[in-house]
Amino acid sequence: MRAEHCAGEEQESSPGLPQGSFGPRADHGPGPGPSQQHREWHHWLGRGVVRLWTLPNTLLGLVCLPLALATGGGAQWVRGVCEIYGGAVTWLLRRVVPLQGGARALTLGHVILGRDRRALALCREHEHVHVRQYERWGPLFIPLYLGWSVWLGLRGRSAYLDNPFEREAYDAVPELLAEDERWLA
Ligand SMILES: [Zn+2]
């Protein structure tokens, strides 16, 4: 059983905020002014709303945490996302995901499931595009994703590779597309 917490290794990014705005100031000058505090408050309020909007999908993913830990898998916290891998998660990705050969990784809200840590490292950038899609669409994401897949499948297209959500994720990491086309062949 292995559960690791890597928050200290990779911090969640804070776009729009100056570096070091939360740490002690080297020049011992006055602290952040009211407008900066206001921006920081808005930023963290916004992140909270996004986490809530994505929470139903995240909870779905977190169901896999005890399953993985009880079957020899592990978990780690990387870039604001809980990554769960190994054990029963490997079996689920291999056997339950309806893709030829199964999936190496899969995102559910702020949870990324991976076969192992190597698969997570390989797919992380792609999966983080899906994280942002979940943040945008919240509980609508899975129905929209599946709706696109069914519609594309009925039209004789690839329910996976032609899905606009996948296309956006592969556009962000084009080098993964060639590898996954071989994987799915
Ligand atoms: Zn994908």
C-alpha cells in the first residue's frame, strides 16, 4: 500500500498573480495593497467555485482511491490534482474503458486515474486539458462527451479520436497522438 503526497514538489499554479505574493517580502516593504489582496481573494474564491462545480465528477474519481489503496495501488497529489494509480485502477482502465486495449489514463474532475506512475507522467499534459474541460463544463462534461461519442459513432467516425474534447487534448500534446494511434490500432 502506498499513498504519497507530493504537494510540496509541485505547487498548483496561480495564473495572474506575481511570483512570491504569498511569501515574506524580501524588501520588508509594505504588504500587498488592498487591490492586490482583492485580486488574491477573487482568485481563491474563483478556484473554490470551480472546485465545487467539478465536485460531482471528482467524487466519482475519488471512489477509486480506497479501491486502489486496498489492492496495492497508490496516490499522489500533483499540480492540484489527485492522481490514483495501480491495483484495481489498472484493472478498471484495462478492462472497463471501452477502448481497444483499454486506457492508460482517465480524468474524472480533479482526479486522474492511471495504470501506473509512468503512464501518468506520459499522459499528464493531455489529462490536464480534460481537467480544464471538466472545470468549464462541470456536471455537463460526461453527458456531452458521451453524446459526442455516440453521435460520431453513428456517423461512422471514431467515437474517441474524433471527439472534440479529445481533439482539444491531443492538440495540446500532438506527440501523444501518434503514440496513442499505435496504441489503439
Ligand atoms: Zn483524452
